[in-house]
Amino acid sequence: MRVAIVAESFLPQVNGVANSVCRVVEHLTRRGHTGLVIAPGEGVSEYDGHQVLRVPSFALPGNDDSIVGISTRRRISRILRDFDPDVVHLAAPVWLGRAGMNAATRLGLPTVAVYQTDLAGFARGYRLWRTIGDDAIWSWLRRIHDQADLTLAPSTASLRQLDAHGFARLARWGRGVDLVRFHPAHRDEGLRRELAPDGEVIVGYIGRLAPEKHVASLTALAGLPGVRLAVVGGGPSESSLRAALPDAAFLGFRTGQELSRAYASLDVFVHTGPAETFCQAVQEALASGVPVVAPNAGGPTDLVDDGWSGYLVDTGDGEQLRAAVARIAADPVRRVRMAAAARESVYGRSWEAVCDQLLEHYATAVARRRLAAAAA
């Protein structure tokens, strides 16, 4: 099978969209398929033996870390004609993905659109983008996805969200997790002593420090007795968060083995973003054997077994968030039980298993396109 992936984000950016595209490309290699990635900005021209074609980009106003690819339907059409794919995978289509969808539709190619970003929820975190309004954002996304043979949503919550906004031809496709890279065995006692020299319970957040992640909610955890707060990541909210949490440990951006050790060395993981379509950070914490406190909204509701592997709460309510974390922090027996349940909950969610499901979705899109062509 030949698969063209039009990615709204890709390396060197580090985010959920880029990460999932990398895992998909690796799986294409594993199964003997041929891939092509069309992505914005500068970066690698090849990944895991597959070509990466770059298009011009610009940074979003007010958010320099997010870049937008710009290209014409004509240029994408030329690329697709030359590659001659069996299916076109559109990863989180918004800007570049719109051109990709229009080109694929014009060429009569089967398309699978993967919904990955709650764009309306993201926009609410930035003053400039709030002026656009939810209705306009959903209308834009619906026009893109209406052309797809299949739209894949990563969670039950996002499926309901898309259905409520009039999206059609929906199916669920979750995300995998590397069960070796994220494992309790990476717990690092040296790092734990560095973070908690007096044996405090280590409560941590790992992820982007930005308005859309609602990281200001972490301030509700300041001063919890016997707790040391650790923050891993960077972004536009870092300076304000440092000022609000002077006693927290800020570890900066971590990747590779350092990231694995950071996850596994926590006693409790906290995620504060209520607009996550899936929330890979939560899944990586669970795989690392760490109990999770996360929003009772969006993707985490599929991942966290409330009361068993962690707690689902209104993280925007400081009292609720603080109480849930304190309940785990104060009870070592509960922490051990939840840690075991967390690790157990991710069995069967390897990237290999999840990407095999994606190949089945590709086959569904191809079959639908053939039926539509035969009926025309």
C-alpha cells in the first residue's frame, strides 16, 4: 500500500500530531508499505526510509511554537499525482490539511482524516484566536472533514463532540504507547532524591506550558503538606508559572531516556487541560506506573479508571484538584494499588496494535471510495 500523509505538524516539532505521524510511518515500514509525508516548515527530508516533502510555513500570532503550513491545492495535487497513493491520511487537517483534502478529492483519492486537535478549545487560550469564535472554527473543520471517506476520532468524548457538530462517517482510532520506553523500571532514585531530599511525595506535570493546557490550575497544589511539585516542559506560560510556584522544581524540556525517567520517578501525575482529544501524556504516565489526576472531560475519560488508576475531576476547581491529589499523596497503600492499576490499564495499547487498526481503517476508506465510484 502507498500512503500519503499530509501532516499539520511534523519533526522537529514535538507534539501529539508529530509523534503519532512518526509512529504511523514506522508502522508502514514494519508492514512493508510505502509512505510519503507532506509537512510544514524546515526539517528532516526523510524519516524511517520514507520521503518527507516540506512546504513553506509561518508561526501563529501569539504562539511562536505553533507553525502553519501554506501550500496551494495545485502544488499538493502535483505531489500526490507523482506519488500515486492508494490512500491519503490527513493528520489533524486545518490549514495544510485543507489544501491536501481539496487536492485528494479533486484527484478522486480515498481519504482518511484524523481529528486530533480541539481547535476551538485551543483558540480559547489565545486572545487573538478567541475573536474568531467557536461556530466559525467548527464550520471550517466540518468543510474539510465532510470531504473525507472516513474521519477518525481518538476518544469517545471526541466522537460525541464531532457527532454533535454534524460530522459524518466517523470511527474511533485511539493512540498507542511505547510500553518499553514508558515503564516503571525507569524510576530513578537519584532523580527522586534530587527532587525530594526529605522524602516528599513527588507530584508532577509533564507537557507544554501554555494557556490551552490550563497550567495555571497547578497553583492549587502549592503548599500541599509533604508534597514536592515537579514541572517538566516549556512554553509561553512558563515564566508566569515559575512566579506563581516558587517552591516547585522546573526541569525544563525532556526527551528520550530523560523523559522516561521523569515520568516513572513521579508518585502522582497531574494533567490540567480540559480540551484534550486524547491526552498522550496521561497514557504515558499510566504506562510508567503512575496514578493520574486528570480532567473529567475529553480524552482522559477513556484512559483513567476513576478511583482505580487515578481520579477524574474538574481540574479548573482548585479545591477538587487539590483534594484528589492530597488523597493519593497521603495514602501510600492507595498509591501502590493505583500504580499497579495504571500500568495494567495500558496493556494491549502498543503502537503496533493501534496502527494495525489504522491499516484496517485505510482499507475501509478505499472500499468506500470504490463503491462511490461504482455507483456514480
